[in-house]
Amino acid sequence: MKLLDKLIIKDFLKTYLFVVFLLVLVVLVLDFTEKNDTFIRNEVPSGEIIKYLLNYGLYLNNLLTPITVFISVIFITSRMAGRTEIIAILSSGTSFVRMLVPFFFSAALIGTASFFLNGWVLPVATEGVTSFKARYLDDDKYYNESNIHVKVAAHHYAFISRYYTSSNTGYNFTLEHIEDGILHAKLSSDRIVWDTAKRVWSVKNYRIRSLEDWGERYEVGESLDTVLSITPYDFDLPLNHHEMLKTPELSRQIKILEERGADNVNYYKIERYVRYMSPFAAIILTFIGVIVSSKKTRGGSGFQIALGFFLAFIYIILFLLSKTFAEAGTAYPILAVWLPNIVFAVTGLALYKTVPR
């Protein structure tokens, strides 16, 4: 590796860390100022506040990565262009593609760190932020979703009309045994209650209808204990539960939900797509940043930095929109998640062919 490569990598990473620290610090100060009255009113311990701010800072670092990478690239590249360093590099016989190597190497380091941060560190931080908000900031909220369908075994399907976490009770419960599209047995009850002592479900006022070879069998009773592959924990998950799982845990949860036929499995799949897509954003935005800021301008680097903010915000908005469309049930969620990277990669190639350097 040449001395010039080392200097660019060192300058890139130092600028990136400084921009990350500065932006995250500003947002944390604003967040603390907004919530300070609530902290005082709820008598939140100082240690819990500090822990929350650290976890929230990790979350912000991940969210602002496109901005911080883009601004860092534009800042150091425009500064090099202003000092005619890029002209000197290209005049020495170094091609523009070769000059991109240290930038790509730095972006790859950031992308790799972002991948491990997203997969193993950020889920813990997200869980900490969620727990803190639920304990100190949010009002008590109970899950009461209706019309729940879930696959509890290979050929068994459960339905609950409405479930309440406050009492661990579900109403209008049915359990059906279906094979090859044929209903073999059906259990119906007025309600189902979780028995915390036995750790089983207790079915109240049940009716069992079974289809045997010799005819139909019908059974009724007041109470029946049954074991299902679901627990009250499965009904009391936070909305962002998919963001709180480490990558191996996320893959296992996707497999479990697919076996159950759960409706919300798409959220977990999209989260996994995002974790593998995000690191490439650093490389793509670095490529665009070097191209748009490598030309020397009389006005200095102010315009390029402003352009960097603008393009980075467009990327984030496009990412949020595409993720929303994917979660809404688009036919190709992986394509929707990758759409920002595809659009900006094509834009970068167009700029490389058209923008003078």
C-alpha cells in the first residue's frame, strides 16, 4: 500500500469518526432536552439515562451512516481538490479508478463494521432503548390484537378471536387438525387461559368434534389442559422485536414463524435483507461522493458539502419509503429493500461517465 493510500484512509476514517461523533452528539442533546422534564417527573435514575443515551447513540450511528459517510467523503475530497492534490495525483499517471482504491477500502471497513454492528451490537442497544421507553416514558399498553391465526404443529392450526396480555386470556379459540385439505378434528372453546403454574394452556368450555372412520365423535367439557408451541410471550412482543434479535437469532425466528404460518414473518425477513444490504451503501455513496467533489471549484467546498447532505437525505428517504413498501406486502420485498442501492449505483455510474473530473 502506497503512502498516499495510507494518508487518504487515515484522513477518511478520522473525518468519519468526527462527523459521527458530532451529529450523534447534537441529536442526543436535543433528545435529552426534549425528554428532560419527563425524566425528572418519573424520577429516572441518572445511570439509566446515561445507559439509554449510549444505546440510542448506537442506534443513531447506524441510522446516520449514509449521511456521515457521504459528508466525510465530500469533505476530504473537495479539500484535496481545493489544494490541487487530485490534479497532482492524476498528473503523476495514477488513474482515477486507482485513486478510488483507498476510498473504497475505507468504505469497506466502515461497511464491515456496520454489518457486525447491525447484526450483533445494535439489537442489544435497541432492546435497551425499547425497555427504557416502556418503563419510564410510555404509558402502559396492552396487546389486544384480534383474529390471530397461527400454525402450532405440522397439521394443526389455531385461531383466537381476541387476546389480552393483561390477563393472558384469549377468546373464541379453535384448534383444527387438517391434512391434505381435509378437516379431521376441531376443538372449539369460549376462552383459553395461560396457567402460569403448569405452564400450559387451559381451555374453558370446550367442544371437540372428530371425524373417525366409523363416524363422528363429539365431546364437551368445562376445562382441558393442552400444550401449544406458543406462549403468552409470543403475544406480547414489541412492534420492533425484529430489530432486537441478533442475526443468528433472527434467522431462527424466521424459521419458527414460517413453520407457524405467521402473518408478521415478512417484517423479520425484511430486517435480515436490510442488514445485508446496508454495508454496501457506504461503498456506493463513497463512489458518488468522490465523483461529485473531485473537481476544484472557486467557491470552496461549501456547495459540495451541502450537496452531500442533500443526496444523503434523499438516500435515507428512499430507503425508508422502499422499506415501508416492502413491509406493506410487495411481491418482491428483497428488490424493494435493495432499490436505494440500485438507484444510487446506477446514478454513480452515470455521474462517472458524464461529470468532468
